[in-house]
Amino acid sequence: MPMVTTSLGHDRMAMASRDPAHEVYDAACDLLLAARAIEGAAGSDGVLEAIPATLGTLEEALQVLSASCYRLAGQCASNAPRNGPQRPSDQGATEQRLSRENEALLMATLHDVGSSIARASRASRAGREITAPLIARKISRARQAQDMSDRRTLRWRPARHGPPSEQQLAPRA
């Protein structure tokens, strides 16, 4: 099994039967599953505190996805036929290559998707910067209100009429 260095610089063993096309597709499927999990959790009560951190994580994930789209577009360019005469052994590979027009359309599409995802990443950052202080204040107010409520119910309250008088404390005969 060959050693592969990922874009993060981590070395891992690549399975000989595993091709890069399956790796990319499987990662995209994992992304879809994660997005569905986020969607499901987002409808739950009590997630308000997680919004700024979630937006920060989404921002970073979207940046990585945007870069991935540009890398995929680069693969289209490497798919282009080379200048010069072709060897007979290249005939099958040439038939699988994209036409120049389709290659340009695919590259443009991937660039558009990458650009749109980058805009979404910037929007996520802006949303986090705006919502983080607002949510922090709201949570702080809610906690203060809860603390006041707890103090009201648990606090010892003196009698309204002051301390008991000697007459009230004297034994009754």
C-alpha cells in the first residue's frame, strides 16, 4: 500500500483498491450526512448558545469546500489532451477526455460553485461576528433572571411584623 500525504500534511495508508474518485465521492456523502445531522439538531430547543460556534465551524468548513471546488477544477485542466502526436496506447484515454468546450464549462461551473461557497463562508463569519455578542447578552440576561428567580424562591424571608415580641415568646399558662 502506498503512503499518501493529505492536504493537511497527515500521512495515511491508502488502500490499493481504493481510487481517488471513490474517496472524493464518499467524503461528499459524509458531508451530506453531517449537514442533515446539523439540520436535525438545529430544530431542537436550547441550541441558541451553539449558534456562534456553529457559524465559526461552518465558515471554516465552507472555506475548505471552496478550495476543494477549485482543486477539482484544476483536475479538469489536467484532463486536457497534450499537444503533439498521440501514441496508439493513448487512444482509450483520449476518448475519455473531455472536449475543450465541455472542459471549459465544467471548470467554469466548479469555479462558480467555489466562489458561491466562499461567499457563504464570508456570510457565516459576518453572522458569527454579529450574533455572538447578541446571543451572549441574551444568555446573560436569561441567567440573571433565573438567578433572581432562584433567590426569590430559596431566600429566607423575615416575618412582616418584625421579630417576635416578648409576649409572643412567653410561655402560655
